[in-house]
Amino acid sequence: MTFSVYTASIPVFKQILNSLNAILDKAEAHATDKKIDQAALLQFRLFPDMLPFVRQIQIATDFAKGAGARLAGQEVPAYEDTEKSFADLKGRVVKTLAFLDSLNEADFGGAEERAIVTGSGEKTKHWVGQTYLLHYALPHFFFHATTAYDILRHNGLEIGKKDFIGTW
């Protein structure tokens, strides 16, 4: 069986993003039911030197759209990072899912060897597609998606592994 960069990336990103979308619904309902100010959850950090919940979702979506675009040889869509509510974050996730849906499997031909450049200046990194996906994009995506989940779980949201893994 041949390794497929498309199969190892786009369906995986979509699975977890769909799960995050459902978790965001539960988080909004939890905040409403418990009379918790959304901003308190959106700005919550697991530790002072970690990024808040809202940034975890923003970065997870950035890695999904960025990896999808780069591996398909397309321009990475720019998002403004202005989300201030669960509804705003859901909109960002939905926009990311729509972008991923716009990518065709054929666009990923040769992606495993495609030259990928990230960062700029001293932070510039050069990758080949398969290494970029498996050793950079997916680990970062999962780190931020998991941290977002952990923040909500820590704050009393009744979610479990099935909520995070979702369905496929």
C-alpha cells in the first residue's frame, strides 16, 4: 500500500475539527447553564505561561489550513484572529473545514516530496512534505487541539475521549 499524504492529513484534520466544533457547542451550553462568562473560559490558561483557550483553537485551525494548503501546493488562507466568543470560534472551525473540503486529493500528488518552507528570517525551516506533515504539522495540530480540550475539561465541561476523537 502506498502512503497517501492526503489520507494522512485532510481526513484527520477534519475528524478532530468536527469534534472541536461539537465541543464548542457543549462549552457554550456549559457556560450558559453554569452562568459562566464566556470570556473567562475563552481566556483561561492551564498555566500562566501557556496560551489561552481561544488561541489554542486559532492555532489548531491555523495548522490544519496551513498544512492542507502547503501540501496541496496552494496559498495558505489568512485569518485575522479576532474571535471573541464560542460562536466566533465555531465560525473559524467551519471556515477551516470548508477550506479543507475545497482541496482535491489530486492536488496532493507528489506532496510527500514537495518542498515546504515555514517561518521567516532566523525561524525559516525547509521541509519535504511527508516530514513536514508527520513531524511538524500533525504534532502541533494535536497539541493545540488537545490543550483546548484539556482547558474545557479542567473547567468542568463533561466531555471525554469519545468527544475528542469524534467519528469517522
